[in-house]
Amino acid sequence: MPEAQALTEPRAAPPGGGPPKAGSSTFATGRVVLLSVGHMIHDAFLIFGGTPVLLALVQELLPEVRSTASGLYFSINYVLTGTSAILFGLAADAWGIQTAFLLLAFAPWLTLPLAFLLPERPVAPGR
């Protein structure tokens, strides 16, 4: 039986009747759950949308050394990303995965005070 056909055909009830148990091969009732394209695009913007904005900000703040500023931005980004994965793993081991995810959900709020340290953008004449 082709794989696509196997995913869409209804499955037999488990022996003894009753609803299928979670984790069993009969849990799916014939419907294939697909992620909506809209959610995937939304998530991509949330995950990857900040990088171009921050990179433009870095290059605007240091116009005379844009290449160096870009290199520093990406280097710091990669180091902090790797470090945060390690810290998340340590938190999950120490306090449990649910607590670690809860802490992770509120982590972006820690960057809010840094937004107030950004310099004011000069207003162009005539605006």
C-alpha cells in the first residue's frame, strides 16, 4: 500500500474495542494533521524577522565600519545562541522541562531595558 494512501485510510479499532490509546499506531483516525502554511510563515517571521532589523541598526550605528560591525553582530549572535541552548538544558535538568520552557517564554522581556539604551534617531530636515 502506498504511504500516502496508508495515511488517509481509516484504521481499524484496537482489539477489545474502545478508543485507541495515545502512542499506539491506531491513534490516528485517518485524518492527516497538516500545519497550516499561514502558521509556518508567521513563525518564520517571528524567528528570523529580527535579524535583518538588528543588522540594519548595527550598520546604521557604525556606518564607518559596517563590515566589522556586521561580523561582530553575527559572532556575538552565534555565541549567545549556543550558550542559551546550554543554559536551557541545565535549567531543564535542574528544575524540569516545563519550568525551563516557562523561563524561556519570559526571557525576551529581559531585553526590554536595553531598548531604552538605544540612541535617539536624528530626524531628517523637512520631516
